[in-house]
Amino acid sequence: MSATDGSTHEPHKIVDKLHRPLRDLRVSVTDRCNFRCVYCMPKAVFDKDYKFLPRSELLSFEEIIRVVKAAAEFGVSKIRLTGGEPLLRHDIEKLIRWIGEVDGISDISLTTNATLLTEKRAYALREAGLQRLNVSLDAIDDETFSAVNDVDASVQSVLDGIENARVAGFESIKVNMVVKKGLNDHSIVPMAKHFHGTGQILRFIEFMDVGNSNAWDMSHVISSKQIAELIQTEMPIEPIEANYKGEVAKRWRYKDGGGEIGIITSVSEPFCGDCSRARLSATGSIYTCLFASSGHDLRETLRQENDQALHEKLKRIWTTREDRYSETRTHVAVLRPKVEMSFIGG
């Protein structure tokens, strides 16, 4: 019975040690990507000799669904498919259809760079039950964008993907821009101007210390306050209330009615206290924090095909969780390795 057929799904909600519920599950379906963004998969690490995961090590769609069902039993209602680039995973539309049939799941979204989002693919994703898209675009001019993606992908190839999604009927399309000082911060206002009035919500993301390969340093961070001030000088904006508790982006709207923007403040104004997200890697590990050093392996339990054991393990992982890295990052004296974002998604 699907989540949209009027069923009365009653999850057994759980909370972690800081009383945070489990509501969102990010599912990475591949570690591969057709971009080499300097803040995520820099070529110095992810070069032509880099060994990506063989297909046999990736979770099957059947295994992913078993985790989704277990998570839904504990209160998860939102699923976001990530990567790598999730559109590189063959037949992902089938997975989307299956997720939509899980009791309790009411929201399915996908994060993509949109360069593979043809009109045919957009229609297929929509028909399968995908509801929302998050599209990564870090500049509106080709010179800067190429410097970020490092594979000479054009801005137009992303804009074409966004337009294909709009034509296919996606009403919720958010555009994410990671802002790094000295790389693309000059593109903040041009990006805001381009998406002003389009109905697509542009979200600026502070450059974060995810993984170990992006050479993160606090001096590279443009804060949410600075981003808002830059936009304010050109197009007046005002803050508005969050859509729901735990929303990651601070919301602002244009005073002239041109829509809204969001700013994700995980460095300057951490929001660990409301974090209700878990992440499932493409190989079957659960990560309870984007900045985690290690995950909790579910692969063995999944391949034993013991759903009761899977439920018990997931419950134990969440109820013992106490992560709040963004709130403590400035107090951590010893650097520790962190999982790469390309492995568990954003």
C-alpha cells in the first residue's frame, strides 16, 4: 500500500540522545560523477586512475528499499536520492517507483548537476514519482563554472536540464550554489539576478569542511551574513519564517515580489540541534552526520535478509546518536578524517 493511497501508517518514532527525531534519509546510489568539482571531487584525488566502486559493491535497489522501509517505520517521510551523480545509476526510475510505494514516504527528491537531465529523462523521473529536484550550479558564467566543475561543463547544459524539468512538470526546483571565497563569490549577485523572478529558489551554501580532499579553510568561507548583504545592495530582501522545524536553509524573500532565496549556514550558524537526517552510502553504511569519520555498516545485515535485525540495528544506531560536529568544529583540537561528500551525498 503506498503512502498516497489513504493508508494510516503509524511509525514507531525514535529520537537520538539529543532528542532529535529521524525524519529524513539521504540515499547515495553511486560514488561516480561526471563532474570534478574542486570542493567535492578534485582531480588531484579523483583522477583517471581513481578506483570507483565496482557495481557488485553497490546496494541493489531491493536492498535500498529494505532500508527505506525500516527507516519509514521509525518516522522517516522524506527520501532524497544523491551520489555522486545519481542520474548515472541505471534505471533509477524503478527505484523511485518502489520508494513511492513504501508506507509513510510522502516526499521524494533528487540532487543532480542536471547535465544528464534530458526532456525524456525528466518526464520519466516525474512519471516514476519524483516530486522535487535540487540542481547544483555554482556560477552563471562559463569561465567560473568551468573552474569549479573542472570538466568544462557549460552553464547552458545545466540551464537546459532545469528547463527540461520545468517542462516535465516539476514545480519545485531548487538551485544550489556552494560559495567559496576567491573561487566564485563574485558570482553571488549575478546568480541572484538570473534566478530572480523565475520561480526557482536559489540557495547559497557556505563552503563546508566535508571530507578530506577539498583543502577547506575557514578563510575560504563567505558567511551567510556577507551573502545576504551582497544581495541586499542590489535587490532588497527580508527574512521570512522557516517552512518547518529543522529546515536547513534560512529563507529570504525579495521585497519586489521576485521570489525567495535560501542560505545554508552550517559553518557560521550551525543547526545541529534540529538535524533529523541520516545518510545511506551506496555501499550500505549509515552515517548520522555529514561530517562523520565512519559509518555503521548495514550490508551484512541486509544480505542476511533478516528484517528484524535490520530494524534493531537502525534503531540502535539512531538512539545512540549524539553528533553535533558543526556546533563543535571550532573546539576540536585534533583533526580527524571525514568521509568524502561524493560517497554519502550532500
